[in-house]
Amino acid sequence: MKSFNYHAPKDVKDASKLASSNSAFLAGGMTTIPSMKLGLASYKDVIDIKNIKKLSGIKVSGKTVTIGATTKHVEVATSKDVKKAIPALAKLAGNIGDAQVRNRGTIGGSISNNDPSACYPSACMALNAVIHTNKRKIDAEKFFTGMFETALKGGELVEAVEFQIPEKADYQKHPNPASRYAIIGVFVAKHKKDVNVAVTGAKSCVYIDKDLSKKLSSNFSVSAIEGAEVKSSGMNSDMHASAEYRANLVSLYAKKAVEAC
Amino acid sequence: MASLVGSRVERKEDTRFLQGKGRYTADINIANQTYAVFVRSPHARAKIKSVDTSKALKSSGVVGVLTGKEIAEDKIGGLIAGWAIRSEDGSEMKVPANPPLAKDVANFVGEPIAVVFAETLDEAKEGAEKVKVDYKVLKAVVDPADAMKSDAIHDGVDKNLCYDWLLGDRKAVDEAFAKADKIIKVDLINNRLVPNAMEPRACVVDYNTASEEITLYTTSQNPHLSRLVMSAFGNVAPENKLRVVAPDVGGGFGSKINVYNEEIVCSWASKKIERPIKWVAERTESFLTDTHGRDHVTHAELAVTNDGKFLGFKNETIANLGAYARVFGTVTPTYLFGPCATGVYVIPAAYSNVKAVYTNTAPVDAYRGAGRPEATYTIERLVEKAAMELGMDKTEIRMKNFPTQFPFKQTLVHTVDSGDYVAGLEKAKQMADYAGFEARRKKSEANGKLRGIGVSSYFEACGIAPSAAVMSLGCGVGLWESAEVRFNPTGQISVFTGAHSHGQSHDTTFAQIAADEMGVPIENIDIVHGDTDKGTFGMGTYGSRSLTVGGIAIVNACKKIIAKGKRVAAKMLEVNEDEIEFKDGEFVALKSNKKKTIGEVAFACYLPGQRDEMKSPIPEGDEPGLIESAFYDPPNFSFPAGSHICEVEIDPDTGNVKVEKYTAVDDFGRIVNPMIVEGQVHGGIAQGIGQALHENTQYDETGQLMTASYMDYTMPRADNFPEFNLGFTCTHATSNPLGVKGCGEAGAIASPPTVMNAVIDALGGQEISMPATAEKVWKACKSMKKSNAKAA
């Protein structure tokens, strides 16, 4: 690992000031540190945001669950409040990586990295999340812009993610047998007016399957999407899964998720 | 005194291994050490036009940079193939030079080209980045099936063919096939595996400028052999100036048999730069450069009668050696594979023909089972297919062809001393509730799942001895083993063994044996291994040989201790030697019932003089002290055997395969420590299930290893397995005094065909290759649905 300057600011303002084109924010470090160790990334300044108290914690209001950026997966997975308000979100967090990853990794880190096979982005999309940054609020659908790309600008830092509490929801993933990342993951959320089916792992970036969402919005049942074709075009094809196989899994896991709701 | 052999003695190793107190090579640091980082070829095949080290030499902290040019100038030898295999036409195998640092050509991704030494690891890495290698990239040969049709990658190795080997009688096989009612055929790929020892390879070298002695701490399964090879072939230092220490080693599975480039280079270089050197592989380096396992392409046929009798067997295999032939690389696909491919069956005529080819991939060598898993996979897929095609029960067809008389002269090489294959399979059937399978299949079907059952009966030729036999088959060394038993004057015992424990628990099992032999508490015994400066020369651990060869050497050395003890005790008790009986740690004068404990006798052995009343207890002609050694060369291989039964359930929607039940019944002869044996079987089965369902080594067409990290290479995990159901039958080996057979590799040998037979059974007989990943199985399920629909 190349040497770097380590900073541990106490508030967001200081963190933001330290940021430059050659810096990285460090939360759980589950991606940043391995990338640095492998020589895939190097930074002049690493800004550790774990000491910023206001970035961590879970708040449930009437209609929303707001999770601070440095809240760890294990905290979301075991939170009584989250389990009560959006059990699917706790389940998702409890199945990310392994125990070590869940004890370090954070929601802010996950969505800022926007790995195409990360789990959290699908929850953000399906639960109409609003991403609070130190500069603005961004709707999830505008936040995830491409493979490892987000709408975040230089020095902009995710502070919290505000999820809309659905009537029902479930997350199903088919893990990559090697890494246990999602080969595909499907987050189905039934809101009062409509249904969102968000898919991760299948394409270069998380997306809403509009066809499945529409069908389920008019009739929230497995039969509504029985036989609905999920097209493989545009889907990832790699040594772990072909596009065709991924398309099959999306259709299958959408049904599993509806069934589990 | 109760026998310790046969009891579940808790491991002496647990304190250090379970409490983080082990001392591995990477834990060792020498004052003033430098750090080595290797510059490796990023190309699978390339000419090395030039290597420019000037910038690296100026880089901060860099102490030295060495390349293939300097190592050639110093006449340091390369890596070696340990077994000479002859082709069917009598010609000798073709082995290319394998210099420790490639000078002219690089032949696989990761092959070392240069090495940088620096004050810190980071500085060494930075220096390595500044070594500029100018390559001319050449078209790589990757697929073993195409290797013979491709450009020759080594000068003088036509068609990339190392040898074209035959064992058996083609004519007799043709005659047998002519008489057959049916010919069963399979085309198999035995998938390449990366051994993935938990501890990556490492070495620390300390050169003493005064004595000119090199001490090499290294991750080796066989430190004496490493010293021999580095001295005799590597020209690194004379054996008396080279000490090789393999301290705690975190797994080997065969991948740590070889002396590797890095050990030779660092040992040589430490003398050149007159500084200690430390090198520890990163995980990616392990993936790229540890010797890999398996990688066969096989076409095999079994000639059968309509009532299921086996008449003849053919095996045509292409074995991928990778870029170079290594220590066991050439014997693994021949003598460790060919003879075993007829399995546990009476087959009157058989042959195995193996063409070993070079490709631009990591060298392939022994990996847990080494040749015998490939053999078992070949025959057991054939047998299962034969049962299916003949409409016979898969256990019945096996029983019908098992030998019932022992010794059993197996078709190609081995004479199996003992066994009871029928008893093993019967017991496995009972433990697996084989009879109840159809009901379970129906239940799975009712849930929309496919259930399959698979059987595999195997035998393993292990011990890899006697020396006379292995040397006549081309082995470059004799495969005996040594032991030395040293009594201290105050009664504790050090037992030195030439075997090496890297997870096998020798500290415990060897101590159990020695404690029983000498009637002393196990706490008084320490097993010492892994250091060429301690104890006698030894051959190390692989091929399930530690107990069957090394364990017997210990027994024999103990017997010599007792023999001398009897002479001394006789003198002490003033009776004739033949009036002394040794039992439970005591020498008893039969007539008078006077006794001396072995501790008293040992103490007396160190007091040979006379003083006052005390007379010397050492009989005339005997020497003082109580130290004995033994070199044991067994009369034959040993032959563990057994039957495994697996049940899988497949979800046709995802293709996920779940191993629902796994039953293993093994005959390891006499068992020294059932707990440790169970652990060995568990680990072996886990690795075999890994091969069958998960482990997916893939090179792309340019020779880049696509699965060079745990993000992409699927290691099996605990949640991939059910609780294993283990049982044992026991026929004592007649070839050694303990009656033991060896157990380290059995699980990995038997389990791949067992699992695959179950998967293929669930898929209605549809062939599928290893690893049976979810997508492959899903595709097979889809085509099954289609053909079922057609049939309907």
C-alpha cells in the first residue's frame, strides 16, 4: 500500500474541507482498503469519517426510516426498529458479506461505491430512498448513475439514507458462490400506491424493472408475473453467470420475493 | 496399561494452533533482513527481449536487483522433475529447462523474471514496479486438448508432448472388447484445482558470512528433500552448508512438495547480497504460481457383459503438466493414476495411455490424492453409467465385480494385500439408508426438486513405496522413511521423524505410537520434525505416507530401544537377557519378578562407569547412551479402500445443488486416533465436494488466470456441506507391523465421483462436467424438461 495522509475529522464540515481530487472518504473501508492494498487505488489523503458522531444511527419516524451513513450493516440487521418498520431491510443487511464485513461495512460506503452487485442500492431504489448529503438531498433513482458511479460530486459526502416504509417488502439474492456478492438481487416493495421491483447484480447498475413493477402494481401476486418475460439483453455475462441465466434468476427471485411478502 | 493407539487422544498441537501460538515462516524475522519482491511475467508466453534494472536500482531503499542473467552466470540450477517416465516407444520424456528466474522466455503468467531486495516491503514493491521488462508476446497454448496441435512452446519438445505413456496390454483389451455385450464410454474433464493452502508460501533466509551456512526457513512438506534438491541440482550450497527448516506449515496438499523458484533465488541471493531475506507470497501469487492439481482430459471405455461383468477397460488421457515438469508432475498422471484407474474391480484386461503435454499455464503437480482421484473419477463414472445402461442397481454391479480373495492382484500393477470391499459397501448402504432412497426421491419430487444418489467405491495406493519399486518406475529417490528415538538421561524422549506435519497432527499420533511401544506416558514424548539440523534424513509427507512409512520407522526405532533396554536391564537385574520380559514400560526378570522401569534403564545407560557399589550396567560390546534410529522401507504400497454414498437435491429453477447426505465408509486398517482420522476424512471430502461442485479454475485463451482471487475462485465453505456420516471397516494391512493403511487422501479421492454420480442420477443420466455449478445444472434441467416434454 502506498503511504498517505490519514485524517480523522470530528465534523462533516472539516471532512469536506479536506477533500480533494486525490482523496477518499473512509467509512468501513471494505472496498477502499483492499483496493489500496492491491494497488488498484491510491490517495494522497484518506479522510476517516467514523469519528463524526452525527453520521451514525437509526431513526424511525412515522413514514420513514433514516439510517446514518456510517451505520454498520450489523447495526441495521439487528435493529429492533428496522426489523419492525422494514424487516426486508434488516434481512438484506444481515446477508451482506460475512460477519467481519457486517461488523465494519457501512450503508454510506456501500451506496457511495455503488458496486453493480451490492445489495443496498436495490433497497434504496425500491424504497424510494432519499440520499441526504452534506450539500443536498438526492432521490435514489437519480443517485445511482452507472457502474461504480453516483451523482456525488467532489467533496460531497453521504450523511444519511431516508427510506420510505412500505406496506410490504422482501429482498432475495442469489449469491455469487465465490464472493457471495449478489449474482442478482431483487428487492420488491409494495407501497400504498405502487410497487417497485429493484434489481441489482444483473446489469452495470441497479435499476427498476418497470414491467414487473407495473404488473405487480395492478395485482400484487405471484400469478401477476408468472410467465412475464425478463429480457437478458443488457445484462451482465461473465464466468459466474450468463445474461440468460441472470434473466431467469431475476424473474424467479422476483416471484420468491412477492411470495415472501 | 491401556493402549493409546486407537483412542481419541486430544491433539498436542491444539495449544499452539487454536490459540494463535503457531510459529510459521512469515512469523520469523531476522535482524537486518531485507524484503524480496518478485517481478513476474504478466504474459502467458513471451520472449524476454531485455530486462532493465537501472531505475529499480536507484529506487529508494533498494539493496539489490537480480535477474535470470546473473543466476545463469552463477550456474544455479533450475527446478526439477523427480520421476523419469518413458514413452510407449521407449523414448525418454522431454523435460525443458526451468530456470529459477526466466532469462529468455516466460511460459506462464506469474513466472519470476527478476527479484528486488529492499529495506522495507513497500520499497521492494516500488522497486519491482521500476524493473522494465521488454517482452515480445507470443501466442499462448492453453487448452491441453489442443496442445499437441499447437506451436511447440519449448525448444526440442515436439508437439508439446512430454511423453506418450502406456501401461497395460492393448491387444488383450481389444480381444476383451470384442467379446463384450456392451461398451460403456465416457468423456471426462478432471478440472484443474488451485490447492489454496491456508498459509501462502514464504521463505526467510539467513546467511552466516563466517560459517558460510545458509539457513532457509520455508513452507515445505519435505525439508530434507528440499535441501537435497537445492544442493544437488540447484548448486546453491553443499548440503552441510544448507540448513532447511520447515516450522509450522499451514497446509500443503502437495503444493509444498516442490522446491520453488523463490526459495532457490532467495537462498542464492542472500549469499550475494550478504543480508538476510524475507519473502512472503501474496494470495494472488499463490494462485498464479503454486503448483495446481488435476487437469486431465479423458476418454475411457468399459467392456461389459449384459449381466454386468466387467471384461476390459481402456483409458486414453491427456494430462496437462502446465509450463514445466515438476517433482511429482510426471508421475502423478502415470503411475499414480494409470494403475488405479481399474478401481476396486476384477477386470481381466486393461490399459491406460497418457499423453502429458506442456501448456502456458501454472505447473501442475501432486494435489491431495495425486492421480488417484482422477483414476477413481474415471472408473467410477464408467461403472455408474454401466449400471444405468444395463438397468442394474449401482451397488449390485459393484459387488459383482469386487475381488473377494486377498491378496488381490489388480490388473495393472498393484497387489493389494488386504481388504473387504463387500463389507464396506454393505455398511455404507446401511448407514446411508440406501433402501429408503426412492421414498426420499419421491418426496423431493413432490416439492418440485430433483433428487439423486451416487455411489463410489475406491481404493488408494498410498505410502508410495517400496524404494525398489518406485525407483524402477522412474523415481529419482528412494521413498523410505527414518526415525530416531532419543532417551534423555532423565527419561523424557525426543522422537525425530523425517515425515513432516503440516496439519496431519503427527505430534499426537506419533507420540501415541511411541508411548505404546515403550510404555511411557505420552506427556514424556516430543515429536521433532521439520529441521535438517535435527534428526536423520527423511523424505517428508505426501501420498498418505507418514504413518504407513514414517510411523513404522518409529516403531522399529522403539523396538531397538527395547532390545538394548533388555540387555541393560538383564545386567542390572543379574539375569540372562532371555529371562527378561518387557511390558508396560517395565523390564521384568521372569523368575524373580524383579523389575526395572524403562526410565531407570535409560538413566543407567548414561552411567557406564563404576563407583563404589555401583557397577556399569552396560553389557560388554554395547555402547553408552540410549538412542536408536531406524530407516524403514516398506515391502509394498498400502491400500486403503472404501465406499461413499452421496445424495443431492437439485432446485431445477436455479440449478443449485445441495448435498443432502454424505456417507463415507473407509477401511484404513488399524486406526491410531479416530478423532484425527475423522478430521482428515472431513477435510478430504470437503475438498472433493469442492472439486465436484465449486472450484472453477479458468484460464482465458491468452493464458490469463481468470480465477486468481477468492472473489472469483469458489472455495467451498462450511454451509456447502451436510454433517458427514462416517463409518469404518477394518482389515489390518499385512504389509506393516501396525496394520495401518493411511487416510490423508481418501476423502478427496472418493468424493468427486460420488457427488457427480448423484448429480447425474438426479439429472436422469445427463452427463455434466465438474464443477457442476448452478448455471450448468440449470441448463441441464432445462434440456431435461424439453426432452421429457418431447417424450410425453
